[in-house]
Amino acid sequence: MDTGFCVDCLEQAIQDYGAPEIFNTDQGSQFTSNSFTGVLIRNGTTISMDGRGRALDNIFVERLWRTVKYEDVYLKKYESVQDLLMGLTHYFVFYNDERRHQSLDYQTPDVVYRTAVGGGAKIVDKFGGALETSSSVALGPTEDDVSSAKELGQRHAAGV
């Protein structure tokens, strides 16, 4: 990724969606360049950068995109941007609603979100919908859960 590419993407995003109030990046040379920061300054955007050596700041997002690439993008080899967008849309539905995650005790992210069980901090429902209670979800994985998760991952990778 070079500076010119990043500046072009930033300018296009601002043209299409407007300037953000704040912009956060790491301290990569393409993001600290005068040409990149100049675009942000000219548009009145506050610049926020992660501290040097803070590689773990983005570990969750980095891990997510690694998973997306290896479980979907590299396997499907999309022919066009439109195909990629449709494929990612389908993949994220699968990822959140069907794919059981070992780190979530073999539950799906959707179940963890809706029940506020097994995923760390309790998630507040800002939209007033009914949430399932923790008693409606099995708290530990069964052997069938683990087998189903492995089979589902294999079927998805095969495009079934």
C-alpha cells in the first residue's frame, strides 16, 4: 500500500460520504505523510493515531480479516467487485448466524450478542427488542456442537 493509493481512497471516500469527525489509523508511513494528513486537515477532521508498537490494538480486526480471507476470499476467487460484495455479504451472514466459534464456547456471535452470555461484557439492546435470557442457551459445547461446527466450516469452504 503506497501513499498515493491511500490518498486517492481517502479523497474518494470523503467525496462519496463526507469527511469524518475523527480518523484513526496506525502510524504507517502512508498515513503519516503530509499528503495524507493534509487531506484530513483540509477537511477539518481530527487525526488520531495508535501509539508506536501498539500492534495488538487491531488484533481482533486483523484476525477477523484473516479468517474472511482464508475461509472465503481465497477459496472463491471472485471475478468482480460485485461478486466480491455479494460473496462477503453471504459470508458475514454465515459467520455471524451459523459459524460456531471456538473462542465463544462453540456458539455463534449472534447468539452471544442476543443473550449477552459468553462474549465478555453485557451488550445493551438499544432498540428495545426482546433478548433471550441466558437460560435459553446451552452454556457449554457438546460433542455434537463441535462436530457440527467442523462440518459447517467444511461445507462453507466447499461452497455447499
